[in-house]
Amino acid sequence: MIDYIIKDMIAMARYLPAGVLLGVPLGLVCCTFSKNRTSGTRTGRFLFGVFLGIILTVTFFSREIGSAGEMIDLNLFSTWKINTRNRAYLVENLLLFLPFGLFYPMGYGKKHILWNVFLAGSVTSLGIELLQLITKRGIFQLDDILTNVCGAVAGGLFFLLFRPRRKKDA
């Protein structure tokens, strides 16, 4: 399974420059509409915007239009049961959304982090799956939404564990 994950990551790396090109303007837009003008918040929003550009590029432009047809899989854990290749896809989805959970709280608030990351990750993942279904660039799968959200929440946990502490927090 690790061999599949490494090969897929290498293959997706070619989409990083296009993702960053899309993400920088998204990051600037996120900064522009920031109510709080502190540099940490603007930096977090910028990084989150760049990440969104990368994730959109990887999830849409790495596939041909019509490559998946109009497929919908609403069975939880069905992907895990198919084969090692599909299990690797689930792990990759989890890894793909880890930065979401790290960057989102950097730019969009420090209160109720896990709940907010869960909600934002759910909406983002559902949006991606719906767009993939509409554009026929992927299969709408509940497994993907679940693993994306788990990845986002895991990233939120990393954020909570490793965020810098202010003196009054200690």
C-alpha cells in the first residue's frame, strides 16, 4: 500500500505549480476579507487559500472530464473492502486534508477548533465531491468525505498539540 501512496504523491506533485498559481490569488482574497488584521491571521488565511488552490487543482485537473461517468457510492467503507489500491486512495484522502486542519485554525479563529475544522472540512469535502460528480471528474463517495474530514480533524489535533503557547496560556 505504501508503494501506491508514494507513486501517487509523486504523480500529483506535477500539479503543485498550477495549484500554487491558483492558490496565491485565493490566498490574497482570503487575506483581503480578513476582519482581524494581525499578521498571524492573515498569514493563516493566505496559507489556507494556497492550500485550497492546490487541493482544487489536484482533485479536478488530475482527471479527464467524463473519466468517472456519473458514479455515486453511498456505501460507507465500501472502498476499503475492494483492494489494496483503493485502501491507498483512502489513506491519501486523509493525508490530503491534514493541512486543512492545520491552516484553517491559523486563519479562522482559535475557538472551538475541532468543531470548526470538522464543519469546514465537511462542507469543503462535500463541495468537492459534488463538483466532481457534476463535472464527471470523479466518483461521489461517502468514503472520500469521511476520510477527508478525518484528515482535517487530525490536522486540527496537530494544530492544538503543536501551536505556540502564549505566556498566559501556560
